[in-house]
Amino acid sequence: MLAVLGVLPLAAQTAGAPPRAASAPVAATVQQPASNWTRLEKDGLHDPLGPGIGLLQQPGDALQFLPRDTAGNLVRWVQALERGFIVPRSNLRPETEVRLREDELIVARNGSMPAVKFPHRAHTLWLDCSNCHESLFKSKLGANGLRMTAILNGEQCGLCHGAVAFPLTECNRCHSVPNAALRAPAQAAVP
Ligand code: HEC
Ligand code: HEC
Ligand code: HEC
């Protein structure tokens, strides 16, 4: 555990921040080779001949120490946060109220795919309520007409997923609950 954290490049930048309660123990993470990430001079965005290229940190140098993912930018960001690999500041101004919400909502059920579970916690660790409510999503279960076609068009969940959060190719990360698992307790609850 300490060996992993000891080499964390971000640790120096976050020193002094209050430790976040880790919900899961930091398991030994198999480090990925830095070569898994495209180097800046080859990413098509940075000028390979520019004088700044040698000064910038390469993505692989920073990200190789974080819990690995197989898609997107190859980091499982929620785990990186929950397990204390990164400790970003929650607010810049002391008067900002930091709001967390822990409930998990089933926002789609009984389709051809497993049901979709929306975890508020994984979102409010990074975002404020106002990033989503009330303009993007009404804070009422079932009130938003969620549709996969809209999501694939970059709306609703797709505003972030595929852009700044894990990509839409990871179907099962959203469609994570077998429909059968929902039917049994629901029937038991209805008299
Ligand atoms: C970011 C979360 C997310 C990801 C990733 C995602 N979906 Fe969805 N999907 C949803 C939501 C939300 C709905 C919506 C609601 C509904 O239909 O009630 C939905 C609906 C659907 C539906 C229609 C409902 C059903 O179950 O038949 C299909 C089919 C579907 N998704 C397939 C996929 C496939 C295939 C992938 C991967 C290529 C995928 N989804 C990835 C969130 C996601
Ligand atoms: C990433 C976007 C996002 C953020 C951030 C977010 N929510 Fe939500 N919230 C949703 C979605 C999606 C739903 C489900 C809406 C639906 O079913 O159509 C929801 C539903 C709700 C509901 C209705 C739940 C129920 O059980 O009926 C409440 C209340 C709510 N949110 C409050 C909050 C509060 C308070 C915060 C901040 C602490 C917050 N939300 C942050 C996306 C978000
Ligand atoms: C405002 C941006 C935003 C919107 C809108 C949004 N998400 Fe997310 N979501 C994030 C971020 C940021 C993360 C954390 C980074 C990551 O996992 O890539 C995340 C994480 C998640 C996770 C947890 C992944 C894990 O590893 O535990 C799930 C599941 C998820 N989102 C589903 C949804 C669904 C379903 C919707 C639509 C109902 C949605 N999100 C809408 C930004 C958003």
C-alpha cells in the first residue's frame, strides 16, 4: 500500500489536503507501462516541435500509478478517488457547501439490456448538484425521458460519458443490474 502511494506523483501536489475516508482498502495495483498512453508529441494536439513539449508531463508518467481501466483514458477514476490515490480539493472557497448524495437510482428497467443504475455518490464526489439539477436532469425519478439514442447523440448521460467520463462502449458499467434481480424484491414489496 505504502509502496504504491509512495510513488504517487500527485501526492506531492495534494499534500495538506484532508485524507478522504477510503471505503475499500488500497489493493496492490498492477502498474501499467507508461507506453500505454499516447505521448504528447504524437497526440495530434501538441506541436511536437514546440519548445514547451519537453516541459510538459507525459500522461503515462502521471496516470500509470492509478487504478487501471481498459477503456477511455485507462484510469478507473471513481476507484482512484475512493481508494485515496488522488485527493482533489473539494472546494476553492471555504464558504462553498460540499454536497454529497449516496443513493443509487434504477433509471431504466426491464428493457432488453440489464437495468441502469445511476450512483449519485460516484457523481457528487466530482460534481455539484447544480451541474445536473434542474436544467440537465429534473430531480425526480423517471422525469427525464432517458433514451439510449439521445445518450449516443451526446445528450443526457452522454453529455459527459464519452467526453469527460468513461466511454459509452462500457455498456455494463451503466447497465449493471440484471433485470431479474429487480423483479423479485419488487414483487415481494407489493402486497
Ligand atoms: C452512461 C451510461 C450508459 C452506457 C455506458 C450505456 N447505456 Fe444504454 N442506456 C442508458 C440509459 C440511462 C438508458 C435509458 C433508459 C431507458 O431506456 O429506459 C439506456 C437504454 C438503453 C437501451 C434501451 C432500453 C433497453 O434496455 O432495451 C438499450 C438497448 C441500450 N441502452 C443499450 C446499450 C448498449 C448496447 C450500450 C453499450 C454499447 C449502452 N447501452 C451503454 C445508459 C447507458
Ligand atoms: C451527474 C448528474 C447528477 C448530479 C451531479 C446529481 N444528480 Fe440527482 N439525479 C440525477 C439523475 C440522472 C436522477 C434520476 C432522474 C430520472 O430518473 O430521470 C437524479 C435524481 C435525483 C433526485 C430524485 C431521486 C428520487 O429518489 O426520486 C433527487 C432528490 C436528486 N437527484 C438530488 C440531487 C442532489 C441533492 C444532488 C447533489 C448532492 C444531486 N442530485 C446531484 C443526476 C444527478
Ligand atoms: C455532468 C457529467 C455527467 C453526467 C451528465 C453523467 N455522468 Fe456518470 N460520471 C461522471 C463522472 C465525472 C464520473 C466519474 C469518472 C468516470 O467514472 O469516468 C461518472 C461515473 C459514473 C458511474 C460510476 C463508474 C464507476 O467506475 O463506478 C456510473 C455508473 C455512471 N457515471 C453512470 C451515469 C448515468 C447512467 C448517467 C445518466 C443518467 C450519467 N452517469 C450521467 C459524469 C457524468
